[in-house]
Amino acid sequence: MDRKRRGVVLVVGAVALLVLTMGASAALAPDAAVAGADGERQTLVGVQGGGPGWHQYGSVAMYEGNDVAWRMGDTDSYFDVTQLDNGSVMAGFMDGGYEDCGPYESPCTHTGFRILDPDTESIEYEYSFPVRSSGNSEVHDVEQLGDGEYLLSDMEHERLLIVEDGEPVWQWNASSYYDAPDDPTTVDWLHINDVDVVDENQFLVSVRNANQILVVDREEGVIETINEDRGGDDSSCTHDGQLADRDGDGDVRCGNPEILDHQHNPQWLGGTPGGDGEAAVLVADSDNDRVVELRREDGEWAVAWTLDRAGGIELHWPRDADRLGNGNTLVTDTLNKRVFEITPNGTVVWSVATERIPYEADRVPYGEPPEGEWYVGGSNGNGDGPSDADEGGGIPVLDEAAALLPGVFPWLPFWFDGARLGLTILSVGIAGVGARDLWRTR
């Protein structure tokens, strides 16, 4: 075969392979959006954004059914979102371009929370402070307390912070419980990404990099640790400069990654914090690509229910799960760019595809209830026990690379995984060889 003919065959074959791969994948993929029978569902979504580090194009959006009723953007990132009683929206955020920079060079990044007015598309109130960088330093969650107080989870200084009238009035530093680096602002140490009010003066805290959830009492400090360190391999907590044995005692307080692995947004479902009786927590178990319900019995926490797929689609780094008042579960499936509602028996009754990377969602007007129904055990609520349907699948390096692409190319479909990326690279390579042959015959 002469070089020109081979070039044509290679280019045509590469295009055909790419078209066939993408066409078949699109045709066979489940639908990420499912219209519920109740078109009046209102769902508030905090969108972290897209671009490098997902720190661009952040927004807060209200969905009525599957349609966007309103959206507020023009901010690098939004995170946890809550509708207040007066219709305003409270949201954790991160944004650049500030001149008030404290110890850092101007312009700089600020993080904190805002209260937004959707009617006028304006910022009613903002509490924020400068941070060293835009990555892993954000306030991901804020809760409104009584008497004008607001409770924040602060990843920059790895603490809980309560502010009133724009001034800090209380804080709990994680360095009182974990081995701390000399300056927590220089590393992604614990990544405290969520705080909820469990009981009066008791807060549920997600310590992502330790695979642990704490109950912190405003007066007593830590009164309970969910997924306690039982010894063994701590590598899931120590990679990428996260936890370290800085005091030399051989312990870094790392929870079992088979129970929780870099989780987000736990919800207390009921029981007495700090006790030995029955209790339950719902968690987006992000690095395990699933949602889990953990139960405490006789002082021990264990997985009682798991959800690792919905609507025929495997979950991909979910970061929020709320047990709703109707007994269903609302899930933010981050890297699939969808939010869905599922019944206890595993039926998706509503789902919406988001344009960019979502962080968290609340069903309006209820938000995240302080208590919720406990499921019977089993994967997808069917009583069969935790599912291992996704174990051993995927192509590790390519899957990790494909997971990063939606932040830069938000138009990529959810089914564009490592296998499709590999075939795309192969097609481009073959086309490149064919194009080279054609060029040399000019």
C-alpha cells in the first residue's frame, strides 16, 4: 500500500472509530435527567464551577422541576446553599479580586459566606476574609444559629468559627485534636468541609482528610468520633501532604477508608450524640464513589446501607446526600454533574443534569432536615447488603484523568470515562500518523 493511500485509510479509520465510540456511548447511556411526576419540586443547587481547579463560573441555581427558575453567578465558586425563612439564600463562597488582603499581596482571594437576594440578584450581606490561595482554603459550609450568630467550617485555618455582627465570638481549632503542622494555611491538612447543628451547642463536623466525622460540643470539645482510628494502614490519610505523625507517637488519627474515604456533607439522622445507643448518619462517601448510612450500635459505627449507582449510572464522587422528609434521598453526584432523588427501594423519581460541577443541593423549603428516616440495610435499599458492582472496573490512570476534564470542558457528557478517553487518544494518534503520511506525499 502506498503512503498516500495508507494515510487516507488511517485518517478515515480514526474518525470512524471516534464517531462509533461516541455515538454508541451516547445511544446506550442512561438518561442523567429524569422528570419527576411532581413538577413543583424546588431544588437549590450550589455550583462550584469549572475551569482549572473548578474555581470559575460558580453559581447558585434554583430548579423548579427540571427547569432553572433563577441563577446567580459571577463568582469563582459557591458551595453549601441554604434558603432562609425570608426567601434569601445563604451560601459559602470563594472569590478573587479583593484589595483587602491582610498578610497577602493584593489582589487576593476571599472566602466566607454571603446572603443573596434572588429577586434583585444582589448580595445582601457578606462576611469574608483573605486566604493564601484559592485552592483547599474555602469556607464550604455555613449554618445560621440563634441571636444573630453564624457557624462556619474554615478550611484555611482548620477550625470551626462562630461570628456575630461580623466579629468572631467562638472558635474550635482542630489542632486541639489532631497533630498540626506549623502553619495550617500552607498545606491542605484536614480539609474540614462541613458543619451541621446536631443539638444545642453540639456540631457535626466532617474532617475529610482524616476519613472521620466528629461531634464537637461548644464547651467540651470533641465528644464523639465516627470512624475512629483502629490502627493499620494510614496511607489514605497521609498522601499529598495531608495528615502526618508530627508528634512522633506513631498515630495520625486516620479512619478506616473502607468505611469512609474523604467524605463530604454528613447528615445526622437521629440518636444521642456521644452516647452508646443507636444512632445514624447519612454521608456522601466521596472517594468510595457511594453514599452510605452509618449506624451506631453498642458504641460501634458500621455501614448499614450503601448506594453506589442510580438510574443505571454508577455514582462518581458524590459530595452531598440528604434524607428528605418524604423518606427519599437527595444526592449531589458531582462528577456525573447531576442531582437526583431516589426512593428507599432504589427508584430514581427525579434527576437533573447541571451545566457545571455541583457541590451541594437542598430541597426547598425544607433544606437538610436535622433528623431523617433510617433505611433498612442493603444496597439501594433492597436488603442485599453493600454492593460491590463497581469493584475492579475502570482504568485507574485514564479514569483519574477523565475525572478532571469536566472542570475544564463542562460540555463533556457524564459517560466520558477512562475507556472513552483512551479510545479518543488512540483515534487521535492514528489520525496523526495518517496525517503525517499525507503531508509527506505533498
